[in-house]
Amino acid sequence: FLSLFLLPKPIKNVLGVVLSVGEKTFTIFVPSLGLSTRAFVDEHKDRFEISLQGEDGKRQIMMQRKGGQVVGQGTDHRTSQVCAKVFAKLKVSCYCKEKAPIDVKVLVEGNWDGN
């Protein structure tokens, strides 16, 4: 039911905590929704240059924003580079998946800044 609610009203810029990191996916927990779901690296390739670093226990996904910083954010490297590692806090948006099966899709927007 949550995914159908998100279809007309996506939730943007909420806290997401990375729980695990794989080679092509990472699991994100969204506390405000009580939701844990996988985010797919391929769904972020249009906005980020992505590289995998580390071994199994300390794996992390580095996401460098294409085109540099977010508009209006200055030249701070934290706005252009996102590191998805275990327990990292990220700013995410939640949408309804466009293809079957219907589910919640989580996209990374950037690093969590507390707002």
C-alpha cells in the first residue's frame, strides 16, 4: 500500500541509513517510513559516476555527482561526492517503482545534512 501512496506523492529528501553494501545494490533503511529496501546502483548511473571500493567486510560505493556540485551548494566536496557504506546517513527520496512488481524505489539524493 505504501508504494501506491507514493505514486502521486513521492517523499523527497528524507533520512536513509545504509545497512549493507553489495556489488550492485545496497540496503537502505528509511526510519520515517519504517522501510528497509534495496537501492540499485544502475538506477543512479544517470546522475552519478559510481565506483566500488574495498573488500567484503568494508565495501563501499563511491558516487561522484555528474556535473559537479548541487546548484546553490557552493564548492563543498560533500555535495558532489556520496559514500554509501554501512551506517552512512544519506538523503534519499522514495518513489513508486514504474515497472512490475510494484514496490518502493529509493534514490540517493546526497549526503544527509540534518535538514
